[in-house]
Amino acid sequence: MNTTATKTFQKSGGLNTTATSASGLKGKIAALEDYIALQNEEIAAQRQEIEALQAEKNSIESHYQGQLTELKKAMVGDVGRLQEEIKRVFAQQKAENSRLQQQITTLKGEKTSLQQQILGLQRRIQEIEEQIGSE
């Protein structure tokens, strides 16, 4: 409530209708009209301030909504790139695992072959030792 208008209203006697003079009544009515006009101006100013605050709120919401949308797009892009990178790395690892498994299989085959050759050579040595021992 506007204090200046209230003081003016109170100085004029408020709504005291027991005043005997017409000019006193006219003065009170004029003060009351002034008070109402001031209140209407205050209401209009408050409405303008509310509208300005609402516009500012909408602007801020729009700004942050735009930033949120940009962040979502960036994150979706980053996640997609990371997924592709993971797929690529997994494919490379799978190929490396397959290559190593093939080498293991080859080495096992070579080991078996060498063991057979060693057994054959051991028999040959034994035969030669037997021949030398019998001569």
C-alpha cells in the first residue's frame, strides 16, 4: 500500500462521513479519489513488473532449453563415437585373438612333430649304441 496516499487519506479524516461542511466532504472525496488513483498506478506498475519478470523467466528458460538441447546432441554424438570406437577395438582384439590362437595351434603341431623326431632320434641312438656295443 502506498504510504503517501495512505497518509493523505488519513490526514483528510479517512471515510469519516460525519463531517458537516460540504467542502470537507468534497476534500475527503478528492483525497479518496487520489488514493484510488495512486493504488491503480501501483497495481499497473506491479503488473508491468510481473510481465517483465515473466518475459525474463521465459527468456532464461528458452536459453537453458537451447543449451540443454545442444548438450544432448553433443552427448549423443560422443556416445555414438565411443560405441563405434569400442566396436572397432573389439574387432581388432577378436582378430588378434584369432591370430594368436592360430599360432598356438601351429606351435602345438610343431611341438608334437619335434617330440616325434626326438623319440625317433633316441631310438636311432639306442640302436647305434647297441650296434657299437655288440661289435
